[in-house]
Amino acid sequence: MQLKIIASCIGAAVIAAGAAHAEEKIHELRASPATVHRGFFDASLKPALTIDSGDIVRLWTTTGNPRYFESLGVPKEKIPAELYASFEGAPGAGRDDHTLDGPIAVRGAEIGDTVEIKIRSIDLWLPIAAMGFRANRGSLPEDFPYSRDKVLFFDPAKKAIEGRSRYRGAGQTVLGRDRGRTAAIDGARAKRAAQRLRRQHGQS
């Protein structure tokens, strides 16, 4: 029985290789609705690619639902066509970070075998990214009763972020989880919250 390998990396092209082989064979797996699934592992999925031990796989991964970027005010022409293609048919307008390429099956692998995967390189190739957090979640739920998102544009050739983002999700204050009231977070309070978090993790 085959072991299925799933490899993914956010917004990057990944080259992974199995155990060394005398003659290397290179496969390429691009992100598409047929090769990408989101937020779950399932051994019953049909392999998107089957390889031999020692083969090299170049994975093109995509993350970030284009409808999420649109909801933050990013013009469609600034959203890569590859995102629209790989998220075709995806429900909702969430960020959808947890995307997985594959599965990838290895011929001859059986349950109980150890599969070694070596990552040779990781290259960022999509020119857009996002970061954010959700209200009342994470390590400091009481101190951040609002949500915020930020879009970043990346120059793959220069390996650098392009300037400052002009697309930010508006801070949304919601009911505090434990306090039973709404709260506004100012800069000083946010700084104290960060200091408390560092102390919890033993940092100065």
C-alpha cells in the first residue's frame, strides 16, 4: 500500500527531493482546483502525482483567496491570475491560508515505511501576500477585541516588499470574550500587552 506525501509552502515554489537516486527525474505540480485542497488531510484523496523514490518535485503553491483581497479593496488587476485559477469554485471570501498541494504518492511505499523528503530550495513567486488577526483570538484575546488585515506587495526579482500597503482592513471592535464589554485598544495598551506576552515566553 502506498504512503501519500503532501507538501506545501505558502505562496512559494518548492523543490523537494526524496532519497538520492543515480538518475534524477523532475516533476512539476502546479496549483489548480484539481491539485489543491484546503484545511484537511485525507488519505482517501486520489494522488495528484505519483513519483519514484529519488525523484524531484517542483511544487507551485498558492494561498490567499482572491475574493479576500477584493474585500480589502485590492483592484482585480493587482491580484495574480494564478490565485483566481487555483481558487476557482472555493466557497466564501476568507483568506484561506491552509492550502495543500497533492497528495503525492511514492511507488512502492507501504504503510509503516519512513519517507524522507529533502527541501532543496524555496522561492517566493507570487507578488501579493496578506497578514492579519481575528478579534478575541490568539494569545491575547482580551487585549485585541478587533480584527485587522494588511496586504503586502512583493517583488519576486528583488526579494523585497514594495513600499507600504495601501489596503488595510478597518479595525472592528467586538464584544470582549471575558469582560462582557467593548474596549478600544490604544498604542500604549497594545505595547503593554506585547511586553506581557514576551514575559510569558521568558523573553526580556
